[in-house]
Amino acid sequence: MPPYAALAFDLGNVLIQVDHGRFCRRLAKMAGLDAAEVYARILDRGLEPAFDCGRLSPEEFYRQVLACVPAPLPYSEFCRLWCDIFAPWPEMEEVLVRLKNRMPLFLVSNTNALHFPYIWGRFPQIHGFAGYILSYRVGSRKPEPGFYQALLRELPCPPPACLFIDDKLPFVEAARGHGLAAWHFQAPPGLIRHLEEAGVLPPADPSPGPWG
């Protein structure tokens, strides 16, 4: 039997690609600041974490961002720029196709009330998961214990039988501290090889030759 009975996937830079710097560079240009300073003011000083945990509404987050980084940016344009940071990852889309109906899949993401609806509407490969542990819904974000406890309550199997997959090593280590199996994601080939060796991922369908 495969060692895993469920898989828990992080979202950003695991299932889809994300570049927060894209937003910071655009906002920095409007505000006449360095992009690294914008990143520090918004993403490194507790503003985004509060939004991720649902403690700020989108409108409150917008107001606080502009209080930190004054810029001529209407709310609608802010929302567009804030969300225009994601890109598909075809290799990981194929992984989800190969995993379809094989075992329960869970989405475990530090995300917010603007990003997740945007992603849901543009990346249908994340539809149909068995459960969604989203920081803004559960009021806790990785690596806080409450986030992992929310996942554990949803699992249909013991924690060691669930493989938690994340690109941030501290989040992986925290998952292991809660009894989950965990994989530090760095690129699709390594994860694909691990899942194939574990007997979880079936072989990929070979591409048809020139004669079909």
C-alpha cells in the first residue's frame, strides 16, 4: 500500500507561480520608492499577515497599504495590481491531473480575501479538492499551530499518512512537528520523483509518436 493516504498542497510557488515583487515594483514606481522598501513596509511588517488571517477586510487592507506607501491608486486598480502576480505552472497542473481520484487532496495556503477568489476564477485545477485550509478563513497562518490543527481536523487519515508539501522550510518543519509527513518543495521534478517512488503518482501517459 502507498505510504500516503492524503496529500496537502501549498498553493503559491507549489501549484501556481507567484511573484509578490511584481506588485511591489509597480507600487514603488507610483510612490517614488524602492521596491524593496515597499516590500518591507507591506509584506515584512505584519500588514499582509493580518490580512491573511482575516483581521483586515480588503478595504481596510487597501487603506493601510496606502497609509504605509502613499500613492495615487484607486481601490479597483489596487485590487487588480494586488492580484496580478500569479502565473500557471504546467508541470504541476499535470501532477494534479495524474492524481485525480486517487486520494483526497487538500489545499493549505496562507492567502487572503482578494487573492483566493481571484485564483479560484483563473486556475480551475484547484477545484474539487477534498478540503481547503485557507488562512483568512481559519484565522491562523503557517507556521502557527492553529493552521495545522485546522488541517488535522479535516484529514480522513492519521497525520503521518498525509504528505504536507510546501516551498518554505519553516512551514515544512512545523508540519512535521504536528505529526504530518512533509516534503520541502523546490521544483516539480523532485516532487514528481518522490510521489512516483512512493507509488502515489501513476506513470505519465507517453506522448503519441508521429503516427499517433
